[in-house]
Amino acid sequence: MVTPTYVFATPVLGGQAAVGMTALYGRNTTSVSATLTGPGGVSLSGSRSDYVVGFGDLYPTATLKWNQDVHNFMVYATAAVPVGVYDPTRLATMGLGHWATDAGAGYTYLNEQVGFEWSAVVGLTYNSINPYTQYRSGIDAHLDWAISPYLSEKLHIGAVGYAYNQLTGDSGASPVLGGFRSRVAGVGPQIGFFFPVANRDGYLNLRGYSEFNARNRLEGWTTYVTFSLEAAERKPGESRPARPATLPR
């Protein structure tokens, strides 16, 4: 996944505005196995696997951030543009197959004197109907958070987590599923490291989530590696800007 971002030099509503676009290319491998037990203990078993290689959906994002000493605030809006590889008859896919929009707000407390940072972002996601299947997923709420004590000016460790809960039921062409609301939560460790790249700030982050409390949702371990690079050079003596909580996963 690659996310080029442009930050406007002129303040907007007293804050720092930015727009970006996330694009992705990769491989998705999916498999399923199931056993159906009928009357008299008769069982039928089967399995299937699939994989796909290609581009995923596009995710344009706009953010607006404000800073007041150690307090940092953010609002954001993003969308899923269904241009990725998608086939409703296959198990594996690189796209949603439908439009979706997401908006929310975030807060970051960053105290460089004591070397401590914590962030949280909350948002709502609205899904449009899938034109291929005539199925619509419900509205969901999500919370992402991170706690980051600094061991040095360039290194921090800590914890990350998220909670996802579907607020309204699914609807559309599969009434047999009912509302089919889902939920899941995750928590795990993180480590981040700042380093110079030609007078610019580079940042590398590794974080993982152990997921639990799942209902109608996948559950397991998820790991992310993120690398960020500032395009503009930082002036000598200029403090590092806060990293308002990463946008929702």
C-alpha cells in the first residue's frame, strides 16, 4: 500500500489541511473448509481455495489538524472507490465491489518533555449497496488507539488496539442471513523508530493485533509494517510534529 499525501502550506480554518490517496497492489489467498452434519449423523465435507493478484480499491483521504501545545486534534474523511480486482463468484478479491465512505475525529496528546504520546481516532463507516450481489453491509463504528512511551528521542514502544462494532444490520438480497451484525476487537504491541533521510524525517513502525470477541467476523493475528517519509525538510531546531493517531485500519 502506498499513500502519497500533500499538505497545504496555507492554514484552513486555522488548521493544517492535507489530502492523500492510498493505492495497493498485492496477492490475496483465501481458503475455506466446512462439514455439514445431517440426520443420522451423515456428514458432508468440502473445501475450496482461491487466490488473486492485482490492484485493489483506491482510498482518497482528507484531513484537517489543529495543534495547541501538547494537544492535537484531527478530523478526517475518506472513501473506498471500487476499482480493485473483484469477482462475486470467487473467494479471493482485492476490492470491496461497492462504494464506502468513512469520517471521524482524532486526538493526540504529545509531551516531548516527558516523552509520552497517546492517540485515539473514532469514526463511522457507511456502505453503499453492492451492485453485483444487491447486498448492503450495515453502518459500523470503530475506535483505534495507541499508547507510545518514548525510550529516546527516536525510539518508542507501546501498545495499540481497536474496536469494531456494526450498528445497523445488513440488508439486500440474502434475507436468510438476517441482520448479520458483526463485531471484533484487537490489542497488541508496537514499536516505532525515527531516522533521518536526507534532512527529512523517516519513520518506521511495526505493530500487531491479537483479535478477540469476534462475531460474524474473522479473528486471528494481524501485523502491519508502516514506513513514512516527510517530503519537506525540517528546519534546524524545529520540533517534530505530532503524529495524530493513525487513520483507522
